[in-house]
Amino acid sequence: MGRLLVIDEDSGRRLILRSRLSEAGYELVLAENGARGLIEARNGDFDAILVDARLATGVDGCEVCRRLKAIPERTLVPVVIYVEDSSGADEMVRAYEAGCDAFVTRQDLPALEHVLRGLARQRARLVELHELVQALTTSKPATTAPVAAASRAAPESPRRDRPETELALAAEHVTALRELASGRPDGVLVVDAEGLVRHADRGACELLGSRIEGSHLGSLIPASGLEAFVRDARVEAREGLRFDLPARRGRPARPMVAVVVPLLAQVRDSGPPLRVVQLHDGLRRRLAAESLRVHEPALSRAEAGPIVEAAREAFRPCGLLGTSALAAKLRADAARAAAHHEPLLLRGERGSGRGRLARTIHWSGTSIGPLIELRCGAHTEEHLEAELFGSARTASALERPGLFHLAQDGTLFLEEIGELPLALQARVLRFLETGLVERRGSARGERLEVRLIASTSGVLEGGVAEGRFRADLLERLGRNEIDVPRLADRLEDLEALALAFARRFGGARGVESISPAALAVMQTHPWPGNLVELESCLERACARARAPVLVLDDLPRTIRDHASPGLRDELTPQAAPRREPAAGTHTAAGLPAREIAPVARPYGSVPSQPWDVPPHEPVSLELYERLALLRAIAQCDGDKLAAAKILKLGKSTMYRKLKRYGIA
């Protein structure tokens, strides 16, 4: 009746299920843990997969289900999750969120055969629909005639009786599938830098709920990583984040793919920068692409040429800003590394700019291929193997290229190579020594011309001592190393870097410079996040700026907390010596020593100044403050920013007081 895969750590339950289902005519394959079950699912063809929800070794049953649903060749295979007791309400919710097709408790186990029959019928309909779509999308008109017989509603009629109807139906399906496979989003959100949803289209409301504007991404889609993925998209578009959308209103969980496109700030914008988030149904997109047997359309040579030239202009060694000796050494190392094609290892803390350095080395060289990036710690070992080396053609799957193949004549950048599993380290080392890459499931090597750049934020020598990293791979990569310095070690470069970020994020708002007080505070910050933290700080500051100069009040609170008390004070009056008031001046009993004392001279004896106190004016602090502003501006020849520095005022406070007292 069918072939089943059972993933259960309990040998007794495996024997019970094997005995019961074998009597019903099923052929069973047993796996003792989740990892073994995933291997069996990839290598074999099954009509259904049964998973114990409470796997104790490695990943649990829900995670196994999620990974099974992520295998392209097993998308249509139903997954049944079962538990031993009936107190699994929360587990049932998690199971359906993971994408299972049925959830069975102990009292329902006798009805498991009926569940499997129902799932078999459902799968048969899906397979039939899949084959029908394939037939409709074929390019030969002659193949559309047998498709009519698949309806089983009427005997087949000659093609000459209805050619136009069949061709029109095929064209309609082809158009819809091509739009779906080429990346048409199922929902669109507009999100600000703080993660708040500003706008949502109808598709996004259907996916996430009707009232989502003003909500935070972290609350709409918790534990998905989408919030951080959106926040990190500042200048370049980001794509490829995969997550599961939880089930809602009876609808099962859906695998989604997110694409984030940052919007360039406009002068009229007063809020934080905005991002456009496109949500794609990963399952529908994959099925449509498999049905059409097409890939995403690539850029033509005419379109790609200007983009490559712009990248070569933007990512040059001279773009690594700074006047310090460390910055000069970094530029020299980058230029030297760009001149050869040997493997390279970049060492440095997280956020220190290793990714930009890798792009600079790639685009400054003579490579004609692309730059492909992969974070080694973001995937499981099974996914990493498929991502890096691809897979060979099998009876149930097409041949798939890996990142090594896609980076032909270019550069493959492996971030955090210390997190690469040992088995894959051996295969990477073999490629470095022989230039050959073997796809998964194939014993034939392919020779590729790819430059490998790896990066690490840890101490790989410690990994070698602990057995987590291969000593021979470290020796091979260590022949060419570049140490990327921390921002705290090159604070003399901070001003140049901060100005570059300020002009990038604040150019549309007219931001041109940074006040000395703000720079002084940034010099005292420890910058544990290095350049990434500085970039985020300036982006938020430019979003708050209301004048061409960034001031202390524009910086995030975490940066302002390092300001000294003198920089926080808006106005610190100087202590004036006590003296007897001269005739013609104002006097008041009990005034403190820290006051603004007028010049002791008879009024009218010398030419009056705008900041002089006429004898008929009453005693007023507002009057003295206005006169102090006028005198400071006069001493600075009309330079209001220099006057603010004398008075120890922030720029925004200075302009606010000038507006208050009507001083032009």
C-alpha cells in the first residue's frame, strides 16, 4: 500500500508501529533519531513520514518536521507527528506551526491507518495537479491534448474541436506560474528602522492579520529573526531569510522567504529610515519554479556592466578610510591581497569590517566572476553541504549547483569559518589543494577556478587544540592573513569614519558635519560593536537631525551616557567677583555670586552696545540671557555655532533660544 518512514528513539514503539503497519500492507523504514531520519528522507522515496514529537537526542520532532518540509524533493510527502499521551495541546500547536499534515495522540493511534489513507488521497491529488501543471506549461502545443484526458469527466475529443480553449488555458497557467516563480511577493510591508510597521498591503494583512500597522515585527512574527534581518538592511537589499509563518484561523504554518529593500531618505522625511519587506510563500514559489523548470531571470550583460563598474569604483582600497597607521596598513594589505588569487584569512572582531574588506579585495582584483557570501553558522551541516557543494542528479531530483559552482571565476567568502563542521572542512581543504569539487551523491570531481576568502572572529588555534578545527586547513589559510583592527584601537580614524556615515545617511536631509561636542563624546565610547555599531549610531542620529550639524542631542542615549557633565550642561555661567554696584546699575539684595555682572560705567559715557543694560530696565534673568546671547554672537562676528561653543550650549538649544528671543 505504500512505503513509510518512522522516526522514533524508542525501540519498543518502533516495533509496535512496524508490526501494526506491516500487517496493513505498508513497507517500513525505521530511524532511531532525527538526524538519521533526515538522511533516510533525503535518500529514499516515501509515501508518508511518521515522527515522534518528543525526540530527546539532537533536534525535537517539530524541528525534524520543519527540516523535512524544507527538502525540495519531499515537499509533497505528508508528515505525521504523534505523541504517547493526550496532554499535548501545546505540542499540537507547535507541530502544526512546523508544517505537519496531521497530529495523532495515543488514543488515536488505532485510527492511524485511516489518517494515512486520507493523507495518501490528498497527496495523490497534489501529485496529479502537479503533473497537470507540468503538462499545461509545456512549450509544444501537441502535448496539451493528453492533458484533457486527465480530467476523466468526458472521453477525449479530437484536438481540432477545441484547440483555442486548450491553448488559452495553457497560456493563462503559464503567465500565473511565471509571475509566481519570478518573485511576485505575497505580501508587502513598509517598516521603519525601529521595526514598526508603517504600512501593509492586502496580502500582508491576509498573512499576518488585519490590524498590523503600528505593530512591531518582533511581536507579529516572533523568534523568526526577521526583525534583525530588516534592521541590518541599511544600504543594500537583502534576501534569503527563511522562516515559518505560524498557523492562524485553521490555516497550517507556511514557509516564507523575506526580501528587504531599504529606501533612500528624502529631505522631507522626518522619521527614521524606511525599509520595504517583501514576503514570499516559499512553498508556492518553489513548486512554481519546479513546474516551469526555470530559474530567476539574470541581468543581461548590458545591465550588469554598469553595476560591476560602480562596484569596482566603490570598493577600492582607498575607500578604507582613516589616517592612522593601522588604516594605512589595512589599505596596503588589501591592495596586496587583490593582486593575487591565493586563499585568504581575515581575522577580526565582529563588526570590524571584514565583509567590506572582502568586497574590496574582490572588486579591486581582476576576477570576472561574482562574489558569493555564506555565513557558516547559519545552517545545519546537511544544508551547508548542499549549499556549498550542490547535489547530483537522482531519480527524484534535478542536479543542483553549489556556491562553489556559482562563484566560478570569482570569490567565495565564508564568514566565521570556525563554525564549519569538520567533515566539510576536509572537503574545503581538498578543494584548496586540488581545485576539485564533488557534488553530494557524486564521485566525480569538477575543476573550478574560485578564490576562497574566509573570516573568523575567534581564535582558530584554540579550535585546533580542542579538536574543532583542522590544523592543516588553518595552515593552508594562514599563509595569507590580514588582521582587521578594532575601532577602539584606531580612534584617530573615528572622525573620518563618522563623517562618511553621516553624509551617507544624512545627505538627503542636508547633514554636513558633526559638532565637536558630539565627536568628543564618541571618542570616549568603547565601541564594542566596532564599525557596525558606529554605522547604526550615525544612521539613528541622522534620522533625528534637524540641522546641518549633528549635535549631542541627536546621538543615541547609549552614546550620550558617556558624555562628561561639562558637555551635558547647556549653560555654565562663570563666577563673577563681588563688588559694590556702581551708580546707574541695577541692584538686588541677596543675589548669588554666580551672576552676570554688568560693566561698571555711567550709562551714556561711552557708545552703547546691544548687550548693555539700560537703567530703566527691571531686573530679569530673561533679559540677561538675551544680552549674553547678543554679546557672544558679537564676539564671534556673527558665527552662531562659535557663540554656542562659548556659552557651552548645544546647537539645537542655541537655535531654540535665538528663536525665543527673536534674534536673527
